[in-house]
Amino acid sequence: MAKTILEVVDLKKHFTARKTLLSAFKEQERSIPAVDGVSFYLKENETVGLVGESGCGKTTIGRTILRLEKPTAGKILFDGKDVTAMPSEELRKLRSEMQMIFQDLDAALNPKMRIRDILREAIKVHHDITDEEIDGRIGELLEQVNLKRSKLSNFPHELSGGEKRRVGIARVLSVGARFIIADEPTSALDVSIQAQVVNLLRDLQKHLGLSYLFISHDLRVVELISHKVAVMYLGKVVEMGLAGRIATAPRHPYTHILWSSLVGKQSKEASSAVRNVQSGIWGVFDFERAYAGCRFAPRCPVYESKEYPRVCTDPASEPQLRDVGDGHQVACHFPL
Ligand SMILES: Nc1ncnc2c1ncn2[C@@H]1O[C@H](COP(=O)(O)OP(=O)(O)OP(=O)(O)O)[C@@H](O)[C@H]1O
Ligand code: SF4
Ligand SMILES: [Mg+2]
């Protein structure tokens, strides 16, 4: 049976931000619970997809797992070792095994360096090897990510978005990563290039036995590549299960809406909710909006159709993830 490579237990990352210009003078701060008690695990050779709207906390989860952010609470176990409590020297060694493909295409590519030097530098950081061995490794990486050798003498700005993404993938492979957090690796790319990137990541997983946390706001892309999917809403996972089930039989009203708005399979409730989203009636939902109980209630079509049951907004009964069979979990008092 495949080994668990990553376990995230009740992870919290709360940021502090000043409330308004006026309260800034009074030095008042408010807390942004960007990640608010998230738990999941990932097996070797497996992909867990993390999906949700902009600002729900996806990138923060990725950055906190890699300890680019310090967690507020909770545990992160990589290969059974507690990353949260790890001294920085040990963490540095571990970083060669855990890597992130950043959401911003240019983030990891120094604009002043040629692609050859970017890769060379990444290989050298974690391995003590000769120049000849480095060149051999670069050749291998180019083949793995299907990039032409002629691109090595280019600067990042001379590459297309898809090529930059391939270099980014080569860079994380170059250090020997086994676990990769791919943060929106297909956003900002044309649809045909998106498919190429997804296929490349899948092939690499097959050949190199990689594990991925695949982050995207697009449930279609997430379903394509993931074995399991976790759906996030304002800092919480509201539904989790096998990718096929999340796509074909979602149980949380939010997942249903996410999916319906993409594929047009709309129930009466969901279609009115989708119309609301499209016409902007829902407005901007973020951590600033006060809530009690279920944080999805202000947008929930089920809450509305059931005539606002008190349990949904009772501060003492925030819905928790519950097993609804076959490892499928939903945080809703009235799952679909
Ligand atoms: N360093 C920070 N300081 C304060 N707030 C932050 C910080 N980083 C993120 N946030 C806030 O935390 C919340 C989650 O942000 P995050 O970037 O994780 O969302 P996301 O799901 O990745 O969004 P997107 O799909 O737009 O990339 C947002 O409200 C964001 O403004
Ligand atoms: S708990 Fe209530 S408000 Fe929250 S998603 Fe379920 S039905 Fe909607
Ligand atoms: Mg993000």
C-alpha cells in the first residue's frame, strides 16, 4: 500500500492586517483566518487537488506547508517528520524534496539569468557535482519537460508562457523534489497549453513517482489531474473525496455551484445561484464579512430554499467535515 508522504493536521495560518485607514491610527488590527483548521493527507504517487475561489487560502496552505510562512497552529508531517517544529538546517535539507511551482510564472526565474544558468544554479544548491555532471543533468531535465536545447541560452522574457512553465517545472525537478506543490500551474496559459502542462505533470508523476498538491480555482483542471479533491471556502475545506465523486456527485452546495457554473449541469437551486454570481448579486466575499455558524450561508441556495434554518447560522454549530460514505466528507448540515 502506498505510503503517506504528507499529513496536514488542523493547520491554521492567521494573518494580521490593519482594519481601515482610520483604525490604523488607533493601531487596531484584525485577524485574517486565511487557513482555519485544514486537515488532509497525501500518499506517494498521488495528487490531491485543492480548489476554491480567489482569496480562499489555497496559496497560503502551500506556502505554510513549505514553511515559507510560519503556521499559527497545527501540524505538518512530511515522511512522518514534523515540519512545523523542524530546525532551519534540517528544513533546508528537506526543501530539496518538497518544492513549489509558483503561481506567478516569473517568480522563480531570475530575469537577468539565462535559462541554462537558472537550472545550473538550482542543481548546484542541493548537489555537490561537477560541471560536466550538471550539463548531463540539464540535458536530462530538458528531455523530461520537453523543452528545446536552444532555449537554454534565452532569458526568461524571451520565452512563451508555456515554455516558462516548463522551465519552472524543470527547476523543481532539478533539486530532486518528490513532493511538488503546483500553485495554479495552468493559469495565464492558453487552453491548449494548459492541457500540455497537465499532461506533462501526469507523465512526470508516472515516471518519477511524484506526489502533487495541485492548486487551482478551476474544478475542471483539478478533476483531470487529481485522485482526491479538497474544496475550500474562506479558509476551510468544505468537501473532500475522490475526484470523480466530487465532480459527478458533489454534496456541498458550494461545490455544486462551482461545478454547475462550469459544466452547465444545473439544478433549480444552483442555477439561480449561478445567475446571482454572474449578475454580481453575491458581491465580494472575503474574510471581512462577519459570519456566524456556516460561512457559506450568505451565498447558500439551500439555506435560502429551506427558509433560513437557524442551525446554519448558529455560532455554536459551525458545520464540520462528516463522512458521508466511501471516504467522501462534507461540512454541511443539509448535504445534497
Ligand atoms: N502576507 C499576507 N498578509 C496579510 N494577508 C494575507 C497575506 N497573504 C495572504 N493574505 C490573505 O489571505 C487570504 C488568502 O490568500 P491566498 O493567497 O492564500 O488565496 P488564494 O486562494 O491562493 O487566492 P488566488 O486564487 O487569488 O491565488 C486572502 O484574503 C489574502 O488577502
Ligand atoms: S450548512 Fe446550511 S448554509 Fe452551510 S452550506 Fe449547508 S445548507 Fe448551506
Ligand atoms: Mg493563490
